Amino acid sequence: MTTTPELIHGYISAGLECTHLEVDGDGQHFTAVIVSTAFAGKRPIQRHQIVYAALGERMREEIHALSMKTLTPEEYQG
């Protein structure tokens, strides 16, 4: 099965409450803008770890490259 932006969107939204989520990609490389209150007070690496936890094993098996912009709702409104 080919990984699509829609699948990744579903994986992230199932494992992380997001106020805004955009995922784009070509089947190999993906980009995401992820806005969540869970990122409040977290450093960028901690925010990425939260997303990786939501994706679980899919990060190793299905998703080869994911570039993320992780923001709190306040940062997104900025």
C-alpha cells in the first residue's frame, strides 16, 4: 500500500489532538504543519517526539521522510 498524505494525516490525528493539521507529499517525502496544545512548553525535539509517538512503527516502516513544523495554537496564530 502506498503511503499518502491523507493516511499520514489520519495517523497523526488519531494519536494526537490537533487544532490544525496539514500534510503534503509525493509518496516518499512528506511535510506537515501540526498545531497542538500538547506542544506548549516543549522544545522542538520534544514536539517531534510527540508526533513520532503518535505515528509509532509507521515512521520506520511506511514513512521514509517527514519534515514537520510543530506549533502551539498561539504560535500558529502569531
